[in-house]
Amino acid sequence: MSKLDARIPAGPVSEKWTRFKQNMKLVNPANKRKHTIIVVGTGLAGAAAAASLAELGYNVKAFCIQDSARRAHSIAAQGGINAAKNYAGDGDSIYRLFYDTVKGGDYRAREANVYRLAETSVDIIDQCVAQGVPFAREYGGLLDNRSFGGAQLSRTFYARGQTGQQLLLGAYGALNKTINAGQVQMYARHEMLDVVVVDGKARGIICRNLVTGEYERHSGSAVLLCTGGYGNVFYLSTNAKNSNVTAAWKAYKKGALFGNPCFTQIHPTCIPVSGDYQSKLTLMSESLRNDGRVWVPKKKEDCQKHPNEIPEGDRDYFLERRYPSFGNLVPRDVASRNAKYVCDEGRGVGETGLAVYLDFADAISRLGKGTIEARYGNLFEMYERITGENPYEVPMRIYPAVHYTMGGLWVDYSLMTTIPGLFALGEANFSDHGANRLGASALMQGLADGYFVAPYTVTDYIASNSLEAVNESHPAFEEAEKESSDRIQKLLGIKGNKTVLEYHRELGKIMWNQVGMSRNKAGLEKAIIDIQALREDFWKNVYVPGEANTMNKSLEFANRVADFLELGELMARDALYREESCGGHFREEYQTEEGEAQRNDDDFAYVSSWEYMGDNAEPVLHKEALVFENVKLTQRSYK
């Protein structure tokens, strides 16, 4: 493997993206229709990219595992989308958004990519407004903003608690327009099983029709993976159950490096686990921490009391106490760890003792119930339906849960992986968030990558390379399809005595206990051994009912869990090797006297990028050094 080259343009960070666009190579409009681009995934990044590339004149094939592109997991995002438009008039700028994002990620993100993200955020809002996204507005008619964690100002645009849904409807409308025009061929209920590499370049995919079970080959000039994150490796997460790592993992096994796999975001504002029957967890938007106050009882003996019976003087508003400058709006990794600390002390609430209160009594008293209802009414309704408790009258109970993954396929400045022609957009890549993602920045990245970055960088790639048409009968397609088919038949042929669900749950326990919110050397070493043993047992004893040549949800699930069993080990290895604490990666051996993450910039200011070496071989680590020319490396403080 050659030395990693991020291909970052020269010059000041504020000019890099402009210079890239000025110097990029172009494809003649009449020649664009000669090229087919494959887009896998139809969330915000995928739908935006497919629609934008089609509007440019390329032929696009878009694939999703759901019955409709509209069912992508982006729909579940609630709280908002960041942008540096400074409508609130409180001093925001592109640089401030850039700085907050780098700092929020605990200085483990690439400066150039983050600045471009902040720069394009301004255009994203205009694009979405033009699409009819119903952002909230303030009294003067301007778009309204609210605050999210990690910022001292308001820059988050929102549509009540349905921002992801409304943004996806905008992107979905743009996608449908191009489908109707014949510019995009849409393949719903199709799952990518492998990427096809010809002469060192990504030239297509193998996918399975999830209705008929048939294998299909699709060729193109470039492949874009927009398949989201891998939080479901933990079994319990806020991700949709269909969210998986398979597309990215197949790319990794074909030569694409995997960047920072251990960087996992634990969201502090989720409904706690309430029983073994649960298959996923429910996110309560970070926006709630604008008006809700987080607290636990000061005394352990009060934890089983009704919260309304606990006097104000006996309540510990621990985030406000520890972080007076940011209070309840500290970044997610900080809020999550502190919730864990108080629960570990025995001051957690609820039946399990693994919850803290999120209380709106002060806000309702100050602003009125109507104002709170207008801001969060749908979220309050969702909470009451799930828990049976009215948050207008009783504080919510929340606890951290796996939410987002900052790691993903390593990409250069053009969002291209180490396989030429294979791009990764949105949560599928590692590039913009470092070791912790600021709230409301996921939607920003997905739309930035899809609408405003990939159309330029994919064009530059196509114009810079000789890409003769590749026939789908090429031996590389034959080989990839056979590998996919053999694996499916192997899964069906084991006929063991344990269900896929049992294996996924067991993996989730290992990951949460040893590779979750808090990690240590001994636990990570044990996790690697335990995952290896579990994976070996899976391939001997799993039972997958049904057949391959028809719809088979159990088979889909088994194939994805098999990939999770490999990914989990890589995450543990990455966490073990990174002997520091930063953002969502918290090693117990490396913390300050006050319990904060303690970075080691001398030894670990880099992107850990792992190369697959074979099923029975340890992966090889490559390092992309992170150079900070615009932001001073300091110990994060939100006090």
C-alpha cells in the first residue's frame, strides 16, 4: 500500500475548495451521458448525489435496501441542521462553525474537509428552502435557529422535531424528478453484496434482489457508497434495524482502507433500555437540551422517589454544575460520560438505575406550555407513547445510547477511497467529525457531500481517467458474483442450532461492555478474543432458515451480522492501539484528574487507517498525519 495521500489543495484553508473547483478537469456536457454512475444508498447523501449528478447529465443507477428511497434512515433525524448563516445575529461565521466542529471532534478531523463543510453549509439552507423544506421562522420572517451542544451561539435550523424527515422529502423530491425524467434508474429492495474492481478501479457492483433472491451485475464509471454508519454492531442503538456495514465492509475487503473504526458516538439523550425484548433504542433529540435541565438526586436514597417529590435543593444539575459556560449543551461525548458517572455512583433513576432526568418544569414556567409544545410537541408525544409518562408533568428519563459512527471508509479530499473510482459520502466516510460529532452536523455533511462536493469531485475523476466501457460479463464480475453466491450458500448450509439474533445480541453485549462508552486495555484485549470465538461459533452453529432464491429476511440479517462479527474485532483493535482518550473514544487509563478525555497529540494526532490483509491475518495500520495550521491544539474545555 502506497503512502496515504489526501490530495488536499495548496493554499489557505479558506481558498482550498475554490482552488479545487478552479483547477478540476471537466467532462463535456455531451459526453456525460456516456457515463453511468452507481449510487448505493438513498439517504440524504445518496439522494442528493444521485439527483445532482443526474441533473448534470450523467446516467445514474440508485440502489436502496428499503421498499422506497424515502425509507432511508436519514428520516429519523430530529433536531436540526447546522449552517453558518448567522440569522440569529450572535456572531456566527464560517470560521466559527469550522472551529467549533474541529474542537468538538477533539482535534481528530482533517482541517481542509471541515472548513469545506462549514463553507458549503450556507448553500445547503438556500437549497433546502428552494425545495420547500418548512424550516421554522421567527417573528420577522427569517429562518429561526436554536442551539445545539458544543456551540456558544444559535446556528441550528430546524423543522420542529422532524428536520431529517423534511430534508429527506426535499432530496427525495429532487431524486423523483430525475427518475421521472429517465435520468436515474431506481432499484429498490436491492442490497449491494460486493464492489467490482477492474484494472484497479471500481467499475461496478454485485447486488441481490431482495424480493426474488436473484443476483444482478451493474457496471459504471464510478461507484458512490452512501450507506450510512455501523452503529448496529452494538445490537442496541438508535439506528434503524436495517442499517448495516455490509457495503462499506465489502469495499474494505477489496482494498479500501477503513478510517478510525473505534470512533463511536454515544448520544446522551435516548430513552433508556426497559427490557430484554428491545431490538433498538429511541433517540430523543439533542434540541431538548435547549430547554430541558439534566439532573439526578443528590442522595442515593432519593432515587426511587417520584421526581416531583424531590425538593430543588436535593437535586444535582450536574452538567450545569461541572460546565457552567455550556451547561446542558456540552458536546455529546461529555454529556454521556457524565451521565454514566452519576449512575455509576448509584444516583441513577428508574427501575434499572441507568437513567437521569431531563426536566422541562423551569422552561414551562418561564415560557409557557404552548411555547414548549410548539418547539417539541411531536417529541413529547413520541416519548409519552413509548413510556406512558407525560413529559409536561413528569421529567423525562434519558440515558446514553449508541447513535452515530465517526469512523468509516478513509477518503481523500475528493471523498474517494483508496480504490480509485470508489467514493464514500456522508456517514459512510470518516472525514468531517473527528472523534465526536456535534449535534446537527450529520445532516449538514450528508447534504454537503451529495449536493455540493461529489458532483465536482466525481466529474474531476471521470475527466482525469480513461474509462472504457466495462462489460458485465467481465471475469471480475463473474468472480465477485461467485464469491457472493458461495457465501450465501454457506450461510444456508450450516443448519446449526442458534439463531442469528442470538449471535447479534451476544456481539452487542461484548461491544457495549468492552468497546462502548468507556474502554480499557484489559477489556479490549478480552473483546478481541471473545469476538473471534463468537465468530468461529457463528460459522459452525448458526441456523438460517429458508432459501436463497426468494425473499428471506433471515438470510439478509445473517449476512449483515457476519460482517458485524468482523467489524467488531477491527473496532476493538483500533481502540486498543489508540492509547489516548479523545471525544467518543474514552480509555480509562488516559483521563485528567477531573475525569475528562486526555489526548496524546505527540503520538496519536493522525487518522488510523486499516488495510485488510485476509480473513485470518491481522490488518495493517496506515497513518494519515493530521496537520493543524488554523486551529491551535488545546485541551478541550467547556467550563
